[in-house]
Amino acid sequence: MTRLILKRLLVSLVVLWLVTLLVFVATLLLPGDPARAILGQQATPERIAALQHALHLDEPVWQRYLSWLGGLFTGDLGTSTSTQGPVTTLLADRVSASLVLLVLAAVIATPLGLALGTWSAMRRGRASDQVVSGISLVIAALPEFVIGVALIVLFATTVFRFLPSVTLTPPGEAVWAQPSQLVLPVLTLVLVVTPYITRMMRATMNEVLDSGYVEMARLKGMRERTVLLRHALPHAVGPVAQVVAIQLAWLAGGVVVVEFLFRYPGIGQALIDAVGKRDVAVVQAVTLLIAAVYIVVNLLADVIGILADPKLRTEAVR
């Protein structure tokens, strides 16, 4: 089993390295010249050339990539062309603000989706099952910005008007200092992620509950709660862990839209600002950070699936 986990880890590291290549090449394809974007259209060729030299933009592409890659290992993400300061300093507060959204959404959506899926599977064919399935299907079909706008209309601008529609945190103040402004962004992410987890958990539990070993446990006279916790859930967690990982990893990328919608000061808003200002170093750092979160979450899901699923544990031992 350790060998299997190490193999997954090695594959994740290779994928992460390939992502660094893609991110670097993609930023090279961004239109415009960063030096001219900083100095403006009236800048002289001499000033542009001097700034390009200061930003190492006149070096060969392969040398710039190796320098950037080497900086990643030392925690140096480069220098922001818009602020002329380290990217790590620029993103420090943004990362913590986004982590607040991601952690809150994950902590709420994961147990909620698993519980709703299990509850719906235990009541298969009943009216409550149909209601949960119908609502989750409708919400899953809606894009995140539609859900966010609907929540703004319902709770901030038109109907109830007791929550802020945008983030109003003053500069230098932590976003969690005003908890009310976190409600709508977190609720948007929860509503986007929960339906997928619920539907996958319901489908997996239905399959497990129809299996032979669950039927055998019932024939032995075990209580339904014992059958559910000891025999059904361990076999259902493995496949569902992959879906949960995909949805939680999506949060890292989907948070860009949500943060833009609510003007939330996180990495999503930083990415949008950096693209507008042609700040290549910030675009590279944020994109790589999102990709790294996606890869790490999927790796953790693989490990959880191996540890939780008896079938995978048996295959690993063999």
C-alpha cells in the first residue's frame, strides 16, 4: 500500500512539473508587452529596454523558465511588475482570505453532501428522495455566477436586504472581522459543490446497499445502523472521495468567479487584476497555486480512497 501511495505521489509531482511548463508558456502568449504596460504608451524605447532588462524580459525563454522554476523551490515567486514588490508579499493576505472561503465551503459542503446522499439512498423511491434528487439536479445545472446573483437578489438587494452584496473590508483589516460579508460567497460555493457530492453519494450508496455483503449482514440480524456504518459506508467512501476531491479542487478555480462577483479580496480578484495589468509574475503564481491545490487535493483523495475502500486495500497488498 505504501508503494501504491508513493507511485501516486510521483505521478502528482510529474503533473505539477508539467503544469509549470504550461503556465509559463501560457503567460508568454498573453498579448502586449509588460514593460510598455507599466510605463504607458508614451514611454521611449530606451526606457522600455531598460525596464525589460531590469525584469529579465530580454533573456532567453529557457533561461527565464529555469530562473522562475528555481525561485519556486526557494519560495521566490518573482517580482510584481505593477507594485514592484515581491509576489509573495502581494499574495499573502489574498491567499489567507481565499483559504477562509475554501475551508468554510469545504467544511460545510462535504458532510452536508454525504449526509444528504446517504439519507436519500436510505429512502430510495420515496417522496423525500425525489425532492432531494430534483433540487440537487436543478442546482447542479446552474452556473456559480447565476447562484451568486440569485443570492444577492434574495438576501442583499431586493427581498430581505440583511446581508452585504459585496465585501466591504477596509484595507489592512481581515475579511473575517465582519462575518456577515462571508455568508453569501460561502453559501454560493456550498450550493455549487453540494449537489454533485449528494448525487454521487446517493448513487454509490444505492449500489452498495444492493450488494451481497450488505444483504448478508442484514440476514445475520444486524441493526440497520450497524449495517450502514460498518458495511455500506466504508465501501461507498472510496468512489465518492474522488468526486469530493474534484469538487473541492474546483473550489480553488471556481473561487475566481465568486470573488469577482462579490468583490472579495482573494486570489481570484488578484488574478483578474493581474491579467488586466499584464502582471505576468502574479498570473503565474496564482495559476500555479490553483493547479497545485487541485493536484494535492486529488492526491489526498487517492490516499483516502485506498485507506477507506477494502477492495483497494486488498489490491494494494497483493
